[in-house]
Amino acid sequence: MMKLQRQASRSLKDKKYAKWVITLPPSLIEQLGWKEGEELETQELKNALILRSSKVKDKTNYITYKIKGSLTDRKKLSRAQKFSKIYNSLPLSERLRVVLVIDDESISWKMADLHIRNNTKLGNNILKELEKLKII
């Protein structure tokens, strides 16, 4: 579990300044291969925040690369196939988490998989958004 914390940054005369800190579990940092002091990039989407290492060369296939090997194999796959490869490698508990928001509706990995497998209009929109976010 991650936690958002407000910490005192500094105070000047009677004014206090704060900064926000997100606490990440060590296992996640290790899984991502991140090191202390590493620069991270952020991407904001409605009420979601994506963090990625600034060291990653190919931003479009970052998650695919981190989860399962070679980038060259991924570029030959359709969006639905890229999604399936990522989805199938996720831990079961992770599949219940929200992956994106479309029209103020939270979409979990599991719901996305259901719509993509059934080739619904929402499934196609999900694939387009995931590609736009550079998740697939």
C-alpha cells in the first residue's frame, strides 16, 4: 500500500510551507529496478498519476518492457495483443486496480480485459487511451 503524506518543508516568518511525499513499498522499487536519487518523470491523467524512470529510452513501451522482455517483439503486435500480454502477466490482485478513467468512469484492468475481449466500443476506446498514455 502507498501513502500520501504532507511534510513541513520550511517556514518563513509566520508562513509555513509544505511538500507532499508518496511512500512506496521497497518491493515495488526493487521490482522496477529504481535506485535512490533516480530522476522520475510524471504524467497526469484526470485523477491518476503515472511515474516512470527518466532513464527509460523507449517511453512508448515502458510497461511492456518492464513486464516481459524484448521491445522489438511488442511492436509487431496489435493493441489488443499488447494489452493481453501485459494483462496476463499482472498479479491477480493488480487486475482489480484502476488502469484509467474514461468519461469519469474508473476502468480496472479486469473490466478493460472484458471489454477488449468482447470487442466492444468501450474496449476500442480503452485501447486507444492506453496507447495514448503509452501503457501499450
